[in-house]
Amino acid sequence: MVSPQQAQKILYVEDDPVCRELVRDTLGYRGYQMLLAADGRSGLRMAQAERPDLILLDLGLSDLDGLEVTTYLRGLPGHRKTPIVALTGRTQAGDREQALSAGCNGYIPKPFSVNRLPDQVAAYLAGHREYLSQKEETKFLRAYNHRLVKRLEDKISELDQANEALREAHHAMQKLDKMKSDFITLAAHELRTPISVVHGYAYLLTTRSEGNYSLSSEEMVQSILQASGQLNKTINDLINVANVEVGEIELFLSPSQIDYLVEAALNELSPLSQGRHLSIELIGLGDLPIFEGDLQQLQQVFWNLLSNAVKYTPDGGQIRVWGRQVEAMLEVVVEDSGIGIDPKNHETIFERFTVLEDVLYHSTSTTSFMGGGLGLGLYIARGIVEAHGGRLWVESERYDPQQCPGSKFRVRLPFAPAAAPSRNS
Ligand code: ADP
């Protein structure tokens, strides 16, 4: 039979679901109305909204500590006298005293006895209360206060750190936003210029009879071919960036000769760099052993490095490409006598969309001095080298467009990429 006394409300705050169910069933069976909360904050909310007759509280909650919940409740007018009983697995020496000094009426250690729990609860509801001696109370209260202040301090420093992280994230977002706007400006320029060439010359060719032009038809067709090649390269770069981003560079491995690769990249670049009066020297590449690599992708790596060397070296400068064997790796260095790179940017230049120069300097030409590009070349180059299991990095003393200290881009490739994905393997 459920007596009116047993129909009282009990709030149980406990984060362990099994324990919650057990207590709910044990006390619910005795006719108590059970309210359950899984953490300290929802416990506080329920205590204020439901005004339970007794609160059973786990002390080791995940958010607010059970002692803190007690202290907070004791400060509310509606809960100064509500019996709050710690039902806890904290059973070290001093845990009981700490619970009582924080404001609990009683303390039931876990594992509790299912048989005795209803009687214990009934006693607390009837006004039973455990007391500490004055001396104990002062001692534990002091320790508890100290702990509270320490928790507060920790929280404040956590908040400070979170604030700092937010500030950094905000700064990174602003940087990304600027990179995005610059990229859109550059990409539009990079696409629009060759399209104008293709469109312009195609138009002139169709209306040939109407005018006398300084260029022959063959020359116009050559310009169209060159511009469409440029468009193709830009689009390939965009696709390659997407592939590097998701780590999906597919390698078609075959026996490769490094001098062949570098020369092929150079041949592609030479017609474009005519008029820049640069001396380009290949040293000792023919002596290096054959290795396994993706010819087309590695040619792109050297094209990117060489076109950068051309772009960032003033007229009359020197570019040297030399290689050697370093243990089980093949090392190729692309060295220029150009403007150099500040050490603080040695890593950032390998990030997507990083262009150190002002966007205003941008030129669609892949070889004009300091022409700048889309800021994708090094990101793609490193992605390809790493897909081979190799490394690519830069060495340069400083950025100095007057004195031109130069830069060295070092590529290291294994002779046989171990885990590189390949259709041929
Ligand atoms: P982009 O296509 O714009 O040249 P990259 O990813 O190839 O982009 O290069 C990123 C940036 O690194 C360039 O904008 C340039 O500032 C710097 N950089 C690359 N290579 C060199 C070099 N050889 N000398 C000086 N700066 C360079």
C-alpha cells in the first residue's frame, strides 16, 4: 500500500544509467515519485522546477561536481532545507566529511544495499541528519573552499585558452577569406586572358578577308594553341589540387630517368622563357640511377619548380639543376639566383593558394619576372612528391629582391616508392 508519505518526490542525479534505473526501481516500487537527471546541470534545473522532497546525488558527475550542485542548491531559498543525500562511489577517507561540509544531510556509499535504501531514504525524509564536529566542519569547509577557488581558476584559464583559440581561428578565417578573394581574382584573370586570345584570333581568322593583319594565319593559330594549352594547364592544376586535397593522386609507375624528366620540363618551358636571358644548367643528372616514378606527374613537379625559378629570378640570372644519390633516395636540387624566400614563409608557400606577392603583380605569363600564379604549383608539387614517398622543401637565406640571395628547392625521391598507389603494381 502506498501511504501519502511514500508518494513524495525524489530527484536522483546520476550519470550512470544502470545505477539510475536500479534506484528508480528500488524506490519507485516503494511508491515514491522518482525524477531522474543524468548530469549536474539538468539536476539543478529539475530541482528548481519540481521542488522535490529529497535529492539523491552522485558526487562524481561529468559536468558540475555533486558537491558544487549541493552548494548551489543550498544558496536557493527553496532548497535551504531540502534533504540532499550523497549516494556516491567516492569512499576515500574524508569524502563523507567533505560531502557533509558542502551541505549534504547524509552520505550513502556505493555499493548501497537495495534492502536498506528505502529505510535510509525514509529516515532522511523524516528529518535525520548527519553532523560533523565544529572542528571537522571548519577543516573540511576550508579544504572545500580551496578546491572551489582552484576549480574556478582552472575554468578561467580554460576560458582564456578557448578565447585565444577563438582569436586564432578568427585570424585564420580572415586570412582564408583574403586568400579566397585573391584566388577568385587570380583565377578569373588566369582564365579570361587566354580565352580572350582564343576568341580574338579565332574571330580574326574567320574575318580574314576583311582586313590586313600583321600576323599570318599560322601565327594566329600558334597563339590559339598556346592560349588553349595555358587554359588546359590551369584546369589541370585545379583538378590536381582537388586530388592532392583528398590524397588521391594516382601514380602510373615506370622506370624513369631523372635527366629525361627535367629536360622534358625544360623543353616545355624554354619557348616561354625566351627573352629572359637566364642561364639554365643541368649538372650530373645523367649519371643518376634509374628509379620508379610517374613520368608525367614528376615532369609537372619539375615544370612547377623550374617555372618558379624562372619567374622569381631577374633577367640575366642563373638556374642550376643538379642531383645526387643520398642513401636510398635520389636528390634533385633546383637552385636559382632569384629574390629568395623569407624563412618564415618556407612552409606557407607549400600551402594551397599561397601567393606572397601582391595580387596586383599577377601576370598570366608563366615566366615573366615576379609574375605570380594561382599559388597552387608548390602545393601540387609537394603532393606528387609525397605520393611517391618522397620529400620536397625549400632552403633560402632571406627575401631580398635587390641582392637576390636565391633559393634551393630540394626534391628527394625513393628509388622504388614502397606504398605508393599504382595501377601497374
Ligand atoms: P604560383 O603558381 O603562384 O607561383 P607556387 O605555389 O608555385 O604558386 O608558389 C607560391 C609562392 O612561393 C609564390 O607566389 C612565390 O611567392 C613563392 N616562390 C615559389 N618559388 C619561388 C622561388 N624560386 N623564388 C622565390 N619565391 C618563390
